[in-house]
Amino acid sequence: CELLDEDENEHILYLDADTIVRSDLSPLIEQVGVNSMGLFDFTKYGNDDEARNNQWSSEFNSPGRTLGASTGLMFIKNNEATREFFANVYAEMKDNMDDPDAEVVPFERHYTRMVEDGSITRVKLSRKFKDEGPVFSDDSIIWSGRGAEKLMNTQYLNEVEKYKIYTH
């Protein structure tokens, strides 16, 4: 939330720690365009690779559907709507930290509400920005292995080795 409070941060890119950025991210900025967020949604379809490639069907935008997204990659424009969204999520999580029965992540509820009321616009990121394998494309800009699979994926592990920094 603090990064969104700073006026000098026009865009914020959140990535999981095991994500590999393989080249220039300018195409990501271009794809998001005027939208508030660029996300990779697969909540509706789970881990079915074929369905995930076709994930943003007309059903994705159906009213009444709870929306979700892989939060392992979020490209966020720093604007009033995204500041409100993350402030709401943060406040709810902070208020309920000690309640074992509280909703684990209020992200989906706030996200759904703000998409449906039009205050947040979003764009489907193409797979090249969050390629999860199991066979990674050489054209993909970002690789992000899925779960424990990545620890046994030779292609992913070889790419990680290129970026390791060894200190003695």
C-alpha cells in the first residue's frame, strides 16, 4: 500500500519471488494501456492448461460471478481506484488478523465489486507475461513455475541458473 501512496510511482509491478523476468517489460506497459490493472486470471478454470489459455470468455465478465486472479503477477497503475482497492484489502486483512474464522483473502470480494461498478478496469495479460510451463516458450517475457512442479522442471531450473549470483 505504501508504494501506491507515492505520487512518483506511476506503475507498480508485483511479482512472486520465484518469477524470472527474461526481457524488457515495455510490452507489458503497452498491453495494460489505460487500464487500472493487468492480471492473469485462472480462478474459474483451476489448473487446466487448455482452459486457462481460453480463460477470458464472455463468462469471465458475467455479473454476479466472484472474480479472482493469480496475484503472483499484478501490474498496477497508481491511480485513485487502485489506491482505494488496496487500502480496502489491507484494512480488512489487518482488522481480521487475529480472527481464525475471518476470510483469508478479501481480494476477490473487493476486486469483484470494483470491477462490476466500473471503478477498476483490467486487461487480460497474455501468457507471455506469466508463462507457468510445464513447457516454457522462448518468446515469453516472464516465466513463473507453478508450485512444486518448477523444482523438477529442467527448463525452468536452467533458466534460474542464468541469473543466480554467487557470493563467497
